[in-house]
Amino acid sequence: MIGAQALAQLVASLLVTIAGYTGYAIPGDPPVVRFVTHAVLEQRACQHPCPVLAFTTTGGEILLDMRLEVGVDAAATSILVHELTHFLQQAGAAGPAPVTCATWMAREREAYDVQYRWLRATAPNVRGLSESLTKLGPHPALPPCRGRASD
């Protein structure tokens, strides 16, 4: 597992990259990033067994599955990129207004776009990119919002 100092440096570097992609401002305090068991992630994110690998809390804390080799494996590090994008989205939000389904969907799409953009930019070659994408599995199908478009 990556050490605390190396993780802090990686997070700082990734925040700069993500801000460059998105235009989000970087807040003064970085997020707290913690590695936890898969069972803790399932409980926090899904409340039942699910394939979650990371989760950003409404308080801006990022929880990562302790099996992820962040900083070593590009696919695992891209999951941190995805969650850091959510951290910046939350930090840039106008206030604590409830997040609608449409807002959540837009944020997820943006986070996946940033994640895949980072993978493309950092892959040593097409084979490396292909290997990382294979590790991540198929792109998740985001379910449509039910009801009104603003929900």
C-alpha cells in the first residue's frame, strides 16, 4: 500500500491535473483519503453487497478499497482520479442543496470522462491503455433517472 507522504503528493498532483481538465478550483484543504476493507465500502456506499471500489462521502472524505494498488497500478489510480473529481465537484458546489438524479448523473459522467482522459494521457502506449481499461471492466451503464427530468 502507498505510504502517507507519497499518497499526499499523488493527491496534490492529481488535483492539479483534474482542475486543468475541468476548471474546478482546488480548495485549500485536500480530501482525507482512507483505505478501508471492501465490507466497509459496501456498507457506506450500498448498504448491501456490491462491486464498489471507492466512495466519496458528502463530507468530502474518499474511501478506497484497500486491495487497490493506488500509485502503482494505473487502473487503480484512475479510480482515485474519479473520486477526486467528485471531491472537486462537491467543493465547487454552490451549497448543500440536495443533489437530484440528473445532477448526480452529470457528475458521474464527468468523473468517468476525467478518469478515462487521465488514463489516456498517462498510458505509455495503446497496449498499456488497453490493459488498464481491461482491468476496470466494461464502462458502467448509468441507469436513467425515473420520473421528471429534474429528479
